Amino acid sequence: MSPRSQKQFQDMRDEKKALIMAVALEHFANEGYFKTTINHIARHAGIAKGLMYNYFASKEELLMAIINSSIKDISPYFDPDRDGYLSEEEFELFIRKLFIIIREKISFWRLFSQLLIQKDVRNQLLNSKPGQINSAQIMYTNQSNAFLAQISKMITEYFERKKDRKPADYDPLLDRNLFMYTIEGFARVTIYQDDVDENYYSKTVNKIIELFK
């Protein structure tokens, strides 16, 4: 048997990291982030606790990796040409792809939603101090923050540009906020809805686009 190539080793490592993240997300969501220990995750992932640290230096780094993976799912569809300008076509594409991705990975997003509503997790993300996080955590945090800041900026600019084709009393900030509330609300309904009327679902997505495009 020939020795494994570097790519094979990397593929095996990526598969193991994905397994650890999947197990961690499930237990973080169902049992609580602070109640779930590294030892608990290792046991359920079938990995020796010592080997866990070859993949993630800490539970905090593991949390940030999970959050970053969710962003990586949707980032290719937001400003795909990377010109910093959100066109009407890109705006529509992003909304359509967002809800396709949610439907395709419903179990992940259901668990992810349960994870993010935990007060302990929000405090962990907001109150981490430089001395308490390592370089990998900083990388994950910076990537997440940069993408979220980019989304916020470009969406705000998109609604500002709509003033040119709207009545004089048009309020772009109000319209943007209504859009964000609508997207968040429909996403939550989608995540927790077991029986979906495909025709009605498609009509709802189309209506959101019609209202805000």
C-alpha cells in the first residue's frame, strides 16, 4: 500500500474537524454551551480528548469555527463579483440562495439558531478579551466580523440608493430595518417548520423580493 498523499491527510483532517464541529453544535444547542465540555464532545465524536486539541485549541475556538462555517455557506452569494456594490440582481440572488441553503441544511440551522439564542453564548462572543483568545480564535472572529460588517454596509447603501426612485418621504433606514426583521422572522419560521407547502414558500420568497427590491 502506497503512503497517503498530503492531500489525503488534509482531507482526513478536514473530515475529522467537520465531525467534531457537528457533534459540538448538537451538544452546544441541546445541552448548553457551558455545560458541554471538551471531554464530552471528544467522547461522542469517538476521539481521544488529547487528540481534540490537534484540531481545536479550546472550546471557544470550536464555537467560533462553527459560527464561521455558517458564514462561509452564504458568503459566496453576497456580492459574488466582490465589487462592493450590491445590485438589484445580487440582492435577489442572495435572498433566494439564503433560503435555499437554510432548507438544504435545516438540521444545522435549527441547531445553530438554538445555540445563538443562549445568553451564555452571546456573552462569550461579546465579552471575550484579547488575553483570553488565541490566534485561531482571532482569525475566526475577524473573518466573521468583517463579513457581517460588509453585509450591513452594503445593504444600508442599497436602501439609500432606492431614494432616487421612491417618493420624497421614503425612509431608507426604516425600509432596511423592515427588510432585516422580515428576513430574520421568515428564516426562523423556515427553520422550525416541519411541513412546508412548496408553492406557498416560493410565493413568500418572491413577495419578500418584490417588497424590498
